Amino acid sequence: MPAIPELPDPLSDGLLALRFAGERDIPEILIAYQDDPRLHLHLGEERPPSGAQLGRRAEHADAEREAGRHATLTILAPGSEDCRGQLDVHHIDWDHARASLGIWVAPQARNQGLATHALRLAARWLFDGCALARLQLLTEPDNQAMTHAASSAGFVHEGVLREYGRERGRRIDLAIMSLLPRDLTR
């Protein structure tokens, strides 16, 4: 399993930048969970994470990237080092050259196109720098903000996976959207 390669530090398109997540992001992440009491639910978590839990995740991040299993990218506003959200690259299948993405944006940074730009910027790096051939994301079918951001980034709606996930003790439907390298040119 190959390691996830380093990012140009930071990866930028002039509208936003992405860098690997780190402990310095923890205060803004905790504020985002505080400002949006439902954020953890949208991310499939039972409860918001504590600072200690976020610290443990940060401690294991380098090993996860080196093992090629997972990477979390922090979304930065232009000229800022403050976390405005994060994009997770997970369920990486190197044999089939595909991965899943998840993304969240802090409440004060929403409705500015950050999710769309972050998805597009990360996709270019994942296709070119990591040699992946397919990206996908799963979201609740009624999550209009996510489906809009993903569609704007070039993702194509493939359908709904009925009762595909399990959250908080119940089965839930998940919409699946995918992006191929050729979709970025549309």
C-alpha cells in the first residue's frame, strides 16, 4: 500500500488553500462543533469530539498517511492559517485506484463556495499526485448543501443506496456521487 504523498505546502488555487490537518486546528474545530450543534450528526458521529479525541487523531495522522489509509486536509481561507473546515480522504483502495471523500465547512464560512473549491482542488491532487482514478462521496439524500457543492465541483449523482448506512441505531439511505478525472474538465 503506497503512502499518501506530501502536499505542496499549502496546496492552493488562489481562492483557498489545503494543508494536512494538525493539532493547531483543534481550537477552530471545537468552535465549529459548538457553533453547529448538529455538525456531529451530519458527520455520522454519536457526539461531538472532545479536544483530547481530536488530539489523538492528530497524533495518528502521520502514521495513517504513511500507511496510505487516510488523510485529513484542512481548508484555509486565502492568506489565513485558520481552519475553515476539513476534507477527509478515506476508504482508499489502491488496487482499484479509488477513494471516498467527506467534507465539512465551519458555520461562519458556509455559503462562500469553499466546499466546491476544496473538493475540486483536492480532486486534482488526488488524481494527479496520488494516481487515483475515481473519487466518491456518500451523503444523506436530503443534504442539499453537500449535493450542491459536490455537483458544482463536477461530481455526478449515481443513485441512492437504500439503507446502506447505520447511524444512531437505525438504517439510513445514502446518496452516492462520483468524480472521474474527465469530470473536472466539464
